[in-house]
Amino acid sequence: MSSTTSVHVRPEELIRHLLEGTSSQTGHEFLNALVRSVAQAMDVAGVWVTEYLPEKRMLRALAFWMNGDFIQDFEYYIDGTPCELVVEQQRLVHIPERVIELFPDDPDLVKLNAVSYAGVPLMRSDGTVMGHLSALDTKRLELFSDLESAFRIFAARAAAELNRLRAESAIHESERRFSGLFESAMDAIFELDDDFIIQRVNGRAASLFGRSSESLSRSKLSQLFAPASAKKLCAVADGLDCASQPFAWVAGGLDALRNDGSEFAAEASISRFDVRGVRRFSLILRNVQDQLAAESRLRELQEETAYLLSEIDERQYGGEIAGSSAAIRSVITAVHQVAPTEATVLITGETGTGKELVARAIHQAGQRSGKPFIRVNCAAIPATLWESEFFGHERGAFTGAATRRTGRFELANGGTIFLDEVAELPLELQPKLLRVLQEGEYEPVGSSQTRKTDARVIAATNRNLAAEVAAGRFREDLYYRLNVFPISVPPLRDRDADVEALAQNFLTRICTKMGKPTLQLTSDCLRRLRAYQWPGNVRELENIMERAVIIARDGRLSLRSVLPLREAAPSVERKSSEAITAVRTKGDLREVERDTLVRALEESGWKVAGATGAAQKLGIPPSTLTSRMKALGIARPKADAQKA
């Protein structure tokens, strides 16, 4: 072991030597130059700069100069070493000689033939140790005050560079992570300057607009949007303030323009930040075209579901065409004839005769029965929505058209569309309907794209379409195109034989729907049903039966309050469907009443009161029946009285 004492060198010379050796270096090159220059200036065998790994209690060399050469990849566990004192006590440690004797458990000291040691910690700004600078020599090392000061200056310079490297590394890592997030974002991201000039975009923005990142950079943001959208976006951005409102959501959406001129719907958020007092903006843009399309499709499915549910309901409660009269049998025959074909059908008849039921019967008996049956009440559609209702519309076709709408002909594709009250169609729409009937083609409102439909058309009206054509209110060519197979549904007054069956059918259905036991038609009910003329046809009959079920008491049906005799025309034998009801005198009416009472008495065995009595059948109190019998001179025949 050498006992030579170090030469006393002035600190300014050491620092000058250090500066000359490191002035042009940064980073790891600087650290390499530092340890070499310090070793030469201090005239020691080795100098190293390390970083401290506390979880491993290890020092890792960042630069290590030893015996005229650099040592690479050197790591050093601090337990039982002089470096442990530097790190743990956070102070300069100087061991002028006999370092191996003082730290016998440090094998590296022996390998390096060390005699003396000096080390000083490198500190972070938060007061923790990030590494150290140490010197080893194979001879005695005197650390005079001037040399110690210079050594500390070397350590401070090393710490500063190491801190700078760490900060630079953190910045690079942050930038790398930001770039990764920036480029992997599903949304388009733009960085804008104060004049809304694009400074930077991510890959998603480039692909979304069909342009390269380079061509987007330095271009004006307004070039990417429709004029109204660009104006709205800039107005929102101008209203931002870093302190009170640094970001905002652009309400109402935006219309963005691709490089090929096509548009897509977008939503955006914009944020403001300041760089050296100059405002900057970040814009995050999302293409919501697919979302809007999905929402539109969902609405279409909901509408279609509603139609199908209503169709199920109609099938459940509508049933088949009821009746056995000659008039209705003729209709049923016509339905069976036309159902298997694709012919357009025109159903005529008074209001309430059951034209829709006939249309459904045609659909259900045909080859399209498994497809939708779409009803359109032409009289219920506002004039401004006719075309949109029939053919649909595109997004933005008119004010309020925020999304695409599916038209009835598209919903009916493959099935049947039923145009009820077709005479109410406006003249301006009739040529477009004619085109659909002839060619199966139409254009949605706001679209130039022709679409095809395969829907069978069944139309209905309570008007005389031939007269409407003559009056100029209906196109003649459309009339003939609809009138391929006409079916006339007879009024209920021409179906006397069907009234009872229809009434019982409605009664059973209504009781089931209301959860009530099925009620029975009494003889008084039947008499009133047969006597009435039914100006409202089958629909009126259904309504009257529903009203009667609602007001029925104690399981007994009565039509007295819903169909009084004073509103009923007298029942007479009709020789044909054109027969006119005769006008009755007061005497005739008394005779009708007398016949009715006698018939009820005969059916009840001339029993007036009780559950099986005539008063119960007629729905009147026994005292009233007795009084009317006296007034009309009704007496029980003697033969019946003797049998009793």
C-alpha cells in the first residue's frame, strides 16, 4: 500500500481543467468526460458517477474511469462499503488510507487495489439521494479544503447534469406516452393556433377526412366543415376562457366535409390553453354517422315492431269475416279469388262496414301472409308530411329532419300496404303513388337515389272514386290502376241475417277482453238489434255491444239504454236489399208492441214474474208488463189457462 501524499493543486486550476474537459459535452458524454477529467485533475486511479437504486440497495455506474480506461456495466451493492456511508448519511466521506481494512467485506476494493476513498452524494431537489460521485486511489489521498471544495463542485455539476438527464428523460417519456395516446385515439384530434390554423393532427383525423396529416397541417379549420358548422365551431371557441370556461361541448352537432366532398355528421369538444400568453385550441372530433344510423335503424325497428304488435292485436281480436248472408258470402268469395294473386285491390263501402278486415283477410290468405301488413290512414296524415310518410326522408331533408326516417312503402317491402281513405290523397302525390304501383320505384325526400319496393297495394274508400275522377279531384290513370279488382263491402242494413252472429261475436270478444263472463243476448236484445237500421254499420254495432257490456249489471245484458226502441225503425220483412222500411201509424206501433208482448208471454208459458217470466225476458218490471197487458187487452187464452 502506498503512503504518498497528493500534490496540493489550487481549486481554480482544477475547475479550469474540468471545464476544458467537459465544456462541449452533454448527457452521458458529459459524464464520461467528467469522471476522466476529475481523475486527471485529482491525480487518482479512478472516479465514477452512479445512480442509486434503493429497492436493490445498489449503485449503478453511469460513467466509470479506472486506470486509464472506462469500465462498462458496473454495479455495486452498498452494504458494508464506504459508499453506504455516503448514501445513508448523505454526506461527504473521506478515507485517506487503509480503506480495505476498514471495509473488509467489500471485495471490489481488493479487486481495484484501493487504498483511499472519497465520495459525495448527488441530491435531488426533494432532498433524496439519486446517486454519488466517488474517487478511488491506490495511494494515500489527502483532501485539502481547496480540493474538497473543488470535489463538491464536481459533484454539484454531476448532479445538475443528472437531474437534467432525468428531466429530459421524463419529458421524452411523457411525449412518447402522449404521442401513443394521441395516435391511438379513436377520435380525430386537432391542435389549432389563435387563427384556427391546424398545427398538428393525429392519424384518425387524417383517415376520417381522407387526407394526409401533412396536407391537414397548416390548413384552415374552416375548410373541413360546412359554412354554418365552421361558423358555429369558431364562435364556441372564441367564447372560451382559460380561467372560467376552458372547454365546451359543441351542441347540435357539426357537418364535416371529407376530401372527396362527401359529408358526415360529427360531434365535438374544444378546449383552450395558452402558450406564452398566446391562445391555442385542441379540438376532439367524433364521427357519429354510424351512431345516428344505428339510432335511426333502432327507431325503424321500433316502428316496425309497433306495426307488427298492432297487427298481432288485430289478428287476435279481428278474427275472420263473420256472417252467412248472401251479401257477405259474395265478399268472401271475392277475397278467396284475389288473395293468391298479386293484383291491386280496391275495396269500397260505407264507413264502418269492415273494409280493413277485408284487406287483412286478403293479406292473410295470400302468399305474403308472413310479411308485414302496413296500414296507412290517408285522411290522418298532415298535408306537409304526405311524401315523407309514404317514401321516408333523409337526414337534413327539411327543417326538423334530424335523422333518416323509413317510409311506409319501405316498411311494407315484401308484404302488403293498405291505403285506407285513398280518395284523400292530394293530387300532387298521386303521380308518385302511380309510379310506385307501375314500376315499384320511389325516391325518399331529400334523396336522389331511386329505391325499389315490392309491396302489394290494397286501397279502400267510402267515396265514389269514379265521381271523384269526374270532378277532377282524383287522377283517372291512378283510379284505373287501383281498380284492378274491386270489392264492394255491403252495409249492415243489407245483412239482416248477420246482425245476430256479429253481435254475439263482438259480445264474446269484448267480454274476454274485459275479463268478464260471457253474456248472452236476450230476446229483447235481439228484437232491438233486428229493428235498428245501423247507419254506422258494423263499427256502430261493435261500439253498442261494448257499451252494453260496460253497463251490464248482475250478469244480465240489456240494450234498452243504448238502443231504445224510439230510435229503432220497425222491423218489416224485406223482399230485397233495396226494400224501404214502411212508415208506421200510431196504431201500427201498438200492434207491434202487442205482438212482442204476446210472443214473450207465450215463450215463458204466460208466466209474468220470476226468473223465467216474460218480464225478465223483456227487461221490464212485472208491474209494467201487467199494466201494458191490460192497456193492450192481452189475456191468457182459456185453453192455456185450463192446462195450467
